[in-house]
Amino acid sequence: MVKTKGIIEAKGVSIQVFTNDFVNDYISLTDIARYKSDEPNEVIRNWMRNRDTIEFLGLWETLNNPDFKPVEFDGFKNEAGANAFTMSPQKWINGVNAIGIISKSGRYGGTFAHSDIAFEFASWISAEFKLYIIKDYNRLKLTENSKFSLSWNVHREISKINYRIHTDAIKTFLLKDLTNEQLNYKYANEADLLNVALFNKTAKQWRTENPKLTGNIRDYASINELLVLANMESYNAILIEKGISQKERMKELRKLARKQMISLEQMNDSKLLQDKVSG
């Protein structure tokens, strides 16, 4: 199911924004068209009859859609602009296998288009109206980015808490007879055990590859990676308590990292597929 992302308010008109993947935003052309007429579907069809519109939509699909049908598009382009030429969102979607425009039924249905296309449509409606849409869309994106940033920081803190559990286990079960200097070295070694298991590189290797970046390798991890890292730290603590050698722990941690990262990616892909089918 397509996810509601938010509402844009432009000159008294509420405009829905949806997303399939939280990367590409789709804005309601139906809501935008209501600024011009009480018959929004007619407005959209009139816009799509224009040759300039067809050429723009075709170029967008060419740049963004590997499954776009260029032969069928050429047929539409040759007919566009003629008095007898008609075009609807569904005809366009079915004809060229378009992904830039989505036709959605139901209570919150209507015609939605990728933000690139929606802004082009808004320009055709009114240049002034388009600016109001862009202004509130930027507000929506800023709010969204703040939420994602908060989510990332929460998971980073979870990772730090789990690392404390992890280092306590090292101190208890691996470092009983070592000096302070050796203790510090062993901590770094165990941290790099996790780094290599998850990121395929040590902290030092990451710093050498990224001399201009501040922080460390974990500060630039994705949310999925941080979730897996938190699980790895807890699991490593259990393995340490059981007296498993570092070599064997590396094998187990590597296996865990790979399995969980693949599972998370499959979950994301499954949700995207479900959204596409039901949307």
C-alpha cells in the first residue's frame, strides 16, 4: 500500500504527498488541478493532450524507467496535439509502462505524479501556485529529514549502549591477566572484529580511506547497519562468555551480519513490491 507522507498547503488547497520507498515522492495531480477547476480529471487530461507534455513525460521516463516502452511513446508523440488526440493517466501508464504517474483508486485515490512531473503540471496550472507548492513541499522535506536524523541518532545510541555490554563481557572473560595497555589494545581489537565482520574493514582502514571525514566508521553507518551492529555486539558478548575463540567468533559474527543484512534488505524489497502491487 502506498504510504501517506504528508499534506502540502498551497493557497488554501490541501495536496496529498505519497511515497513508495521514502525516496521518491508522488504528489497528487488531482488536488493540484482542483485549484483550477471542480473537474480535476478534465484538467489533467487536457494537460496530457499537449505535445510538450507528452515529450516531457517521455523524457522523464527515459531517464528514470528502464522498462519504458519507447516505440509506444513514439506513437503517442506523433499523435499529440491533434484535435482527435486524447490522453488519460491510465492510458499513458498502460501504454508506455510509465512509473512517473500513478493512478490510484479508493477513498484517498486520484492521479499522483513524481514530484518532478507534479511541479511541471503545477507550472501549467499557475506559476504562482507552483511556487507556493514548492515552498510547502520544502517544509515537508525538512520535517522529514529531521525525523530521519532523530531515528538515526536513536539507533546510534542503542549501538553505544550495546557496545558497553560488549566491552564489559571482554573485560570479564578475556582480559583478566592483562595490563591496562593490553586491555586497551584488546578493546580496539574486539571493536575491529565487529567492524570487519560488518563493514569489511578496520577502523584504521576506514580513516585512511576517508581522511576528510570526522568521527568514525560507525558514525556513517546506515540504520540497518546500526541495528545489525547492536545485535552483533550482544551476540559477541554471549560468545565471549562461552569461551569461543576469536577466530570462531569472527565466523559466527560474519554469518550473523550477512544473514541479518540480507533479511532487512529483503523486508524492504518485499514492502516495496507490496506497495507497488496494492498501489
